[in-house]
Amino acid sequence: MKAYYADEQKHHDPKAFLSSGAPQPNPEQPERVERLLAGARAAGLEIERPRDHGLGPIAAVHTPEYLDFLEHIYARWQHIAGASAEVIPNIHPIARGGSYPASAVGQAGYHMADTACPISAETFQSACWSAWSAVDAADAVATGSSAAYALCRPPGHHAFADVAGGFCFFNNSAIAAQRLLAGGAERVAILDVDLHHGNGTQGIFYARSDVLTVSIHADPVRFYPFFWGHADERGEGPGLGYNLNLPLPRKSGDDEFMAALEPALRRIRAFAPSALVVALGLDAFEGDPFGGLSVTTPGFARMAAAIAGPGMPSVIVQEGGYLCDALGANLTAFLGAYQSCMTGRT
């Protein structure tokens, strides 16, 4: 299995975010990359640099208004007297639609869901290279590879078509799914196993029937992202019945996660996708700083074997997983088991 990653993805270096109203060091640190690279290499993956694909594959998912905002907002922010060093919104609309603000402050509130995704001088390019890693992994699968891994950092699954949030700017998993469709896949399933619900991914495909979105995550009733990820969210319009959320009680461990994976995989098999995107969050780990679930390192191997079992061509896209001693080992466990299952089939 090949992995895709570019060093420019480390240049985004957010300094802080608000957690329960208190300033905290931002956990989405460049050091995550070093630990994830070590984990991928320990699983035997060959790391390749993705190509610069331009904005086309990103614009297939995100609006031009949003892309223009992300590319230019940092430079515009510098002209505001007394502005923060990073772009961080201090106002959010209670409804979006109709008029669009002209000011940088208003647009930041319009396009940023929370304070967890500060924008610096390097953010736009880092996010582009992260997305291009997902594009190259999708292209590898579209042209015959059984699986490929995209080391996407910054992550993506909280980003909507025109909103950043939760450390995410471009929705890499959605971009990979759309790229697979463009490459000939008739239908694509996205299975999100991150600690947090993939609200942006759900939002992008909520009214579509060509992409099935399935998410296993900590129950949002008292956990980020709070407003999405509940079991009664099933899609709308043509997408009704094409979204499945499986929220878990806080501190659920391996057995509870595996039990939720059974209906998730049943739904995916019923959809009969041409390819699968796995939104791989490692923050469900028992030792992750967010502390929401209690999956163990062997649990990630069990998870991978179950997901790889049906033998679907798969793009594995890195989502969360934050600084802890076992971060690299958790990735090794997942990718190692995934490859073993795929190899055993051939």
C-alpha cells in the first residue's frame, strides 16, 4: 500500500483555540505528522509526494466563494488595526443565506464554524497539499490499487462545502469520494471512525444518493460537534436513507465499537459501493487527549480487519488522532491489519 504526503502540510502551525471558553494550546500540531509518518513506515508503506492538482478537485466539493475566502483572508486580516496574529472569528451568524458580508471580520464568522481552526499565512497551502494527498490516493485506487493511504494534515471531516471548523479547512474525505466518482465509480461509501462525528462530510452529501455516509463516534449530545451526529439524521430529499449515524456512549471501548461496526458494514454492503473511503480518526484511542472513547491499540487492528474484510477498493484518509505516545503505533496497527487482510485475499 502506498501513502501520500507532502512536507508543506506541516507548515500550518495553529497556536491556540478556545475549549469551554478557555484559551488552550491548539492540539492539531505539526508534530502529529512525524508520528503518523513513523507509524505508516512501520507498517511497511512507501511514502510518495502527491502532485499539485490545482483547485479543480477541491472546487468539486467546496464553493468558489469559500476558496477565495481561504486563499486571501490572512492577507486581508493583516490590515485590521489590532487584529489577532491568526484569523479567528468573534462573530457567527445565527442563519446563513441572503446577504454576504464584505468585511474580513464578517466573512470569517460566515465561513468558520468555531475558534478551533485559526488561519495563518501557511494555512491555505498546507490545506491544499493535504487535499492533494487525498486526490492522489483516490487516483491510485481508481486505477487499480486495492487500497491507498492519504496522510492528510490538516484533517478535513468537519469542513462543510463553505465552512471551516474543528481543525478542518478542506474536506479531504469528501474530496477523495468525489474524485473516485469522477474516476468512474458509480457509488462511493464513506465510513468515518473518528472520535468526533464527521459533520462536514454529512453536510456535503446529505441530499445525495451517490455517496453513502456512515459515522461511528462519541454521542454528540454532550460532545463536539454537538449539533450534528444524532441517530435520527438520515439524509434529506434524494439523500434520505443515505446517511447513518451510530453514536456511542462516552468511554465505549473495543467491544462496543466493534458492535457498532456490524450495522455500519451491513449498510455499506447494502449500498454496494464501487469504492470505500475510510475517514480514519485515531482519537477514539483510550489515551488520546480528547478522552471521548476507549479503543485500544489492538482494537484498531480489529477495526481494520473488519473494514477490509469485504474487499472493497479503499482510500484511507487520515482525520484526527492527537499527540500521545501511542499515536504512531495505533496507525501501524490499523494499516498493518488492513494490509494483511487485503494480502490474504489475494
